[in-house]
Amino acid sequence: MVLNNLNYPLDFKFKITTLASDFNITDRHGNYVAYVRQKMFKLKEDVIVFNDESKTKELFRIQANQWIDFNASYSIKDTLGKSFGRLARKGMRSIWKSTYNVLDEADQQKFTITEDNAWVKFFDGIVGEIPIIGAFTGYFLNPSYTVKGMDGKEYFKLKKMPSFFGRRFQLDRLIDIDDEDESLVVLSFLMMVLLERARG
């Protein structure tokens, strides 16, 4: 199972009416790509990717491999338990500028996701703590992230879009990529968005 025939850009939009970290992914025409739900009160992250908000069909599962997430990695599997690969956070490097490795099912690194400008997140964290004003940082402090292959080419870019409470992200594909690698990157991004949003 892969996510194919995707019409970019893809919109990630978090719901503000639920306690859980739920968000919809829609394509440029407003069609559903997936509905993402992070299970609450889990010691280790457990994320389920459904076909849409009705949650009638589970597509993928992403689970943390350890409790402490400083250097954690996140396994990506389909409903049959087949591994798609994993997302691994670069611990020390991510303290200043968020960096993640994307590995395939054979545990070989295929891509790197890197935050473009660490200062944006730094100021977002400071201003975000200010009462009232903090709720509006999503309108003017918006980080972006770039995916590079091992060949050094840029394949995708994710941007946090201006929005109240910073609840919208947009993913664009820069150059073509095969379906399986594309699915791996999109699934890695949706896990990364949950992690980065939780960090502030």
C-alpha cells in the first residue's frame, strides 16, 4: 500500500476542537489524503493514519521505538505490519536546528529533513510564551523544512502556514520521486509535524 496520485501541495490542518493531536491531510483540490490521530496518554508515541475523518479504514501505523525521545526513532508500518521504514531524530543536532533522517525498510538512509532557519523557531518559542500575543505567533513566525536525498537534491519542502494557533502546514513536492519513496517521506513528515508542534 502506498499513497499515490497525490496532487500537491498537500495541506496539513490540525483540529482545535479535540484534545488529541488530530489533523487532516487534503490535496490541492480539497480531497482527503489521510486523517492522522495521535493516541493520547501513551508513554510512547502511537500514531494511526486513516483514510479520512470517519476512521473507517486504517492505512498506516507509526510508533516510537523507545520512551525517551531525545534520539528516538519512529517505525512506519502498513496494516499488515510491513515496514515502510522509519524516521530518526538527530538528537544533539536537533537541539538547535531540527534534523531527521528518513530510512527505508532495509534501514538504509534515503533522505534527510532539515529545518531551514533555526532562528524562526527560537523566536517563536520566546514570543509564544507571552500571554495573548503568543496565540498569534502562527501568523508571522513560520518555520520551513527541506527534504534532501543522498544525492543532495531537494525533493520536498514543508512550510508552516500563517494561521491562528499555528495549526496549518503545507507540503510541496519539488521534483518527481517514485511512489514508495514518496509515501515514506509524506508519512515521515506527518510524524515530524506532530513532534515539532509538541516542541513549540
